[in-house]
Amino acid sequence: MELKFIDGGVCAVDGVLASGCREGKYGVGIIISKDSNAAAIFTSNTVRAEPVKLTEKVMRDGKLSAIVANSGNANCFTGKEGMDDAVRMAERVSEAASVDMDDVAVASTGVIGRRMPLEIIERLIDDAAGRLENSPRASRELAEAIMTTDTYPKEVAVEFELKNGKKARIGAVAKGSGMIAPNMATMLAFITTDVDATPSELKKALRRAADESFNMLIIDGDESTNDMVIITSTCRSGRMDGNFQEALKVVCRKLAWMMARDGEGATKSFMVDVVNAKDSEDARKAARAIAGSSLVKTAIFGADPNWGRIVAAAGYSGAEFNPDDISVSLESDAGSVTVVRRGEILAFEDTGELELAEEIMKEKEIRIIVDLAAGSSGATAYGCDLTYDYVRINAEYTT
């Protein structure tokens, strides 16, 4: 399949309008894609924010015309008043953009347990509604508006060829740097496309892509109350096919990697490739356990090639394998080295393997390859190091 990355984020898709603006720590972003087919997946946390509850209802018919997202306040654990605030946000967008209120999704991110500063948010909604356009700049302003502790905006767009020869596009923006664990969906993400697909087809495709990307991302092991991923389609291009699924997977993996690179306080990002597992579930278990290990994360931070922590995490993951058969390799721009081969330790003190491993671990992006020698399945997980700054950021989050 021919696929290329293009500019434009969500606005790479014709007919999609976007905008975003900020006032201090608060931001509002709007996406307009009138009368689109749509699907969404939400946090599995029992404590669910009011906008999540509202958007679940809105999405029941698989139709959407607008999304409004705010940063700075999660509108979670706020009861009836919080739901009233979420509804008011939808009403404001409905009025400003001339769309049906029942087709407006609401998303929020920020501090839990505080009432929405509605006066500020409504002012920002009005400002954003007056700046809607289909342009790369508009998508970038949207991505910037929904940032919280993110250090840079996250967006991606691709153009690809469907099997019938027609060109199609997928665009996306996301935010996420903390409260990220491998349990749907681990952040806010908004995806647009022009493929012709029903809501149920979009839902199935989104779940498959999320399972290989967002659900394999671990920043700190904490799952948010506000997680939400929405995909909308204008249905202006060809019918959905396998090429669309592959392109969607590329987009979601790209966003997951961006979030791993931007983990709160992170100085390094890494991916864990587990290969030759007994089955796909075992591969996922092992990859997520290694990427989520605090000891592995701190070793990454300290540039310590502590392969023992990697092996230990694989061992407690629940994946079936013979420890005498496991192999571990490390890669980065500094090179690649196998530190354990089929149970044999290669990286001893004063060896070339250990010296190279230490150089590899000093790089900003690292790949860990774990061969379980138990089958033919594989999986990839994404993570970042655990640093002093992560503790500082989260120790001072509300103060």
C-alpha cells in the first residue's frame, strides 16, 4: 500500500473545520464535520467524567457534527452541576456552529473535582467558533488548545490509496503526557477521515487500531477518568477496506509514540518489541509488563543496561516461556547489541557488549527486543523513562 505523511492534521480531510484558542491554563478546541458517521471508545475507569457520560449518549446513533474539547479542567466528580456544564458547552457550540446539539461531543482534560469555569470556557468557545477553517494552522491551533502538561502539540495526517485505486485521507490530533496506562484509551484523540464507512465499521476499525497502539502505551500506570478517542468520517472517498485499517494503525501508532516521547518529565522514550511469543496475548502481556515496569523505566533514565529488570518483567507478565530460551537485545542510534542470547548472558563487566549497551542507553530513543522463543507472535509497547521531574510535576499538579 502506498502511504505518505502530509500536512494538515484533522484538516487534511476536506470538509473538516477546526480551531483552537487559549486563555491562561484553559484552552478550547472545536472540530466541525457536519453529518458525519462516527464512532468512539472511552476510558474503562469506573470514575467517569461528565463529558464522557454525555458523549457516550451522543454517540449512540453513530452520527456527529461537532466536537468541543477543553483543557485545564476535567469536569469529573462534579455531579449534576458538572453535567449541566458539559451540556452547556454542547449548547454553546450548537448555537455558534449551527449544528444539532444532539450531534455535539464534549471532551475535557485537566484537574479532577473542580467546577468548570464556564464563563471562561464559553468565551473561548465563542472565540474558537469565529475562527473555524480548513487549514493546517487551524488543526495546529486545535492541538495546542487541548494541551495540559504536554510540551508540544501532537498531530498527524496521511494520504493513501484504497484497493479500488481511490485516494483517501486520515488526519488526527491528540493530547496526552500523564495519567496514561494501557487501558482504553489513555488520552484524548480526535481522528477524521473521508472513507465511506458505517459507524459500526468505524468502531471495529478503531478498536483494532487502538489495541495495537493506545492500549500498548504506558507512561505511569494511572488510567484517566476522561480518556476518549473519536473518529468521524465524511464518507466522501471510496469504501473502507484493508488499506484503511493499515493506514489507521499507522496514524494511531504515530500518536502513541508521540505521547511516549512527551511523557511527563520524560527525557527518553522507548519501545518494547516482543517477538516469538506463544500467541498474541502473551506477546502483549510481556511487552506491556516491560514497558510499564518502574524499574525498567528508571534504568532507562539512568542509561543503565539492566537487562535483568527486563527479563524479570517478562517473567511476571503471565506470558509462557522458558527462561533458558529468552534473548534480549538493545538498539538506538548508537548501535545494536544482544545482551542475552537463548539464556546465555553476553554483557559482562569489561566486555564490548556491555560497553556498547551503555552507549545505546544514553540515546533519547531506545528499542528493546525480547525474543521469548515460544511461538511466532509479536507485539510492541511504548513507554518513557521515569524521572525526578515526573514526581515534581505531579506533586505540584493542583498547588
